[in-house]
Amino acid sequence: MDDIESRVPLRDFDAGEIFAVRRGGVEFSVYNGSPADFSRNDPELAVSVRILKDGKMGFAYAYSEDGIAELPAQAADNLFPVEWGWRIERMGDGASSPDIFDGRYFSIRDEEIFDILKTAEASAVKKDSRIKKAIVSSFAASFSEVFVANSFGDRKKGKKTVFSVGIYLIGEDFGGEVQAGGSYASACRFRDLDVDRVVGEAVEDTVSQFGSSAISPKKMAVLLSPASACSFLSVISGWFCADEFIEGRLPPVWKEGSAVASSLVTIVDDGTIDGLPGSFPFDGEGFPTARHKIVSEGVFTGFLSDVRSARVLARSTTANAKRGVSSLPSVGFFNLFVENGKTPPADLTLGEVLKIDEVIGLHLANPETGLFSFGARGRLYKNGKLKKSVRGITVSGCLTDFFRNVVAVGDDLKFYSSVGSPSLLVKDVQISGK
């Protein structure tokens, strides 16, 4: 990567930027106990060039070494009027330094991967006699190196590895009912990959579905598991982005400085955390990543931005530019999560509480109004004791009210890839059943 600047000259333009990614990976799957799909890809280089000339911007990219030298000329042929604040600016000094690279990526053997998956499958079957087999277990590892440079002489380079494992199980109870469930986890360091957690969650997800039935419609307290809370957080993530605000795609009540959630809720984006898959030293425009409290004790503190959206709002970037080689920068996240609370999970099921284990149909939420209606399954608790498993229900309401109605936050924060949350107890949620 160190020779890219000499191969992509930017001197003929008012300003220019190079964004390059070298990426490789391995994927391994086991079906019914036997190796099935396997691929190992050597790192390949992809490069994009963005230029400013005579008040216009050009962009071009290449996924092969052969096309890199032609990118400046191609970008110059694709000039279009600069609107909505598009600029190339000097990068901030320095970079964060999260521990996100593990050299084990280059030494892990195929036999070792297979042993990990076989052990995981055997462990799942031993944990509960109702687990009959694993349909599929999978392992993946990736390596990426990112390089950003501009015509002002600024340059940044960083690298990351990500390891992940997942398992999908089949269970059968004593009455012959069959259910399937699974889980997954990922980490930047191989030693942090918690296979036991994945197996335990997959077993619980499977056996918790036996004997499920619907319940009568009512408003009641709902407990979101960490996984389902992450799903809800993902649905509203666009509300934190300056470009969504600029485009007018947010609910009218969503304003900086306003109370948008319970005072128990703090939501953070942080690209500096060791070991998490979303972390990186700098954003897609070279600015050092940082920790941002987006919602602080229920109050929305401010929009995340990249250079373009920050310029439109007459403020500085929060270093939240995310991009691929074939796309221009846009506002995104690194590690988005609800901060850990103080309540043990066992204390969240007192009274009558419906724990939501899975939500279905998240794409049906209306991001401009916050209205939602999701299918769901879960478990009904009363005074801390499990009463029955539940499926065939619908959870509905308005997301702007939903987070205001959080009455307790668990101390069980978990990350699923780059999104995390503890359990969240929410009052007065409309449940529709039979």
C-alpha cells in the first residue's frame, strides 16, 4: 500500500483523496458434523479516488491492480457539481489506537477451525438432551488494511482482524415437537471469541421455543433480551445521523437537546474500544475516531456527522464517516451500544413480564414517524418464574415512546457484531396475540 500515492498522482487537481482497502478472509462451515463449505481468499487491493476541480467533484474506483493508475483520469471524466457540502479537508492529527489486530489470523490452520466447530457441536448436544444436532456451524476470519491519503500531505493507515463463530441447532422435545435456534459472536482478537457463550445462547434459543403459544392482547411490561434490544437500537440508528436530519427523514420530536428516552438510557458510539469489531483508529475520511455519547441519560446530545454533513450544519465532523471503496463517505457508526445498567437480569422478570427473544419484520418500521408493528416470540414470566413460551404475537407502538418507557436497564451488556445492549425493561407495550 505504501506505493499507492506514487501510482495515483493528485497534483493536477484543486484537492484529491485516495481511499484504499486490502482485504482477505477465510470461511469454514460444517453441516451435520462434516466439513462443507470452505474458502480462503488472499488479500486483494481495491482503491478509489475522489477529486475536486473547478468547483466540481469526481469519483472513480478499481477492484484490480491494473486499473489503479487510470483512476485520476477517470475521476476527472466524471466531474459533477459540488452540492450539499462535499469537500476534502485536512485530517485531524493523530489517531486512536484500539487493540483490534491479531496475528493469529495468519497462522490459524484448517484443522484447528474444524476442531473448534466439532467441539461446539458436541458441547451443544451435551448441554441439553433435547438438542439433537447442529444443522450448521460456521467460522470466519478476515483481515483488512485501510489507507487514506490526500493532496494536503495527510495520510493514515490501520489494520484489523475479525473472527466470528455461529451455530444453528435442531431440538426435539419428548412430545416430538421440533424447533430450531442459534447464535453467533465476533471479536477482533481470536482469544476473545467466546464459543461457549455462542453455544449456550444457541441451546437456550432452541429449547425456549418448545410448547409456545399465543397470549391475549394487552398492554404489559416487555423485557428485551440483549439481542432483541440490539434489533430495536438498529431500527432507530438513523435518527443519530446528521445526513438523515438534513434530508428531513426524522420524527419531528427528535431534536438536539431534547429528552428522547428514559433517564436510565445512555447510548454511545465508540470506535476506540479494544477488541470490538466496529473499532478502528480513524474514520473513512482519516479523522481520529472517538467516543460520543449520543443520548446521555435520556437527552439527545447531538448528531453524528462526516465532513459533508458537518459542513452543511456549520460544525466540525464527529469523525463518523463510513464508506466502501465503491461509495462516497456517509455518516455511520463504529460500536453503537446502550450503556450497561445496574439491574441483574433475574430482577427484571418480577411481576408479569414478557421477555422478547426475537423480533421479526424490523424493516416494516417507519423511520419518519417511529411507528412499528413487529412479529415476535419470547417467554412469559410472573414473579420471576417462567410461565410459558410465547409465539405468534405482535409488538406495536411508537419508537419515540418506546425508549421513554424504559424502567430498568440490565447489567448484562452484550455485543452482536458492532451493536450492543443490555436487557431493557419497557412498560406499557401493546401486545397482540390470539
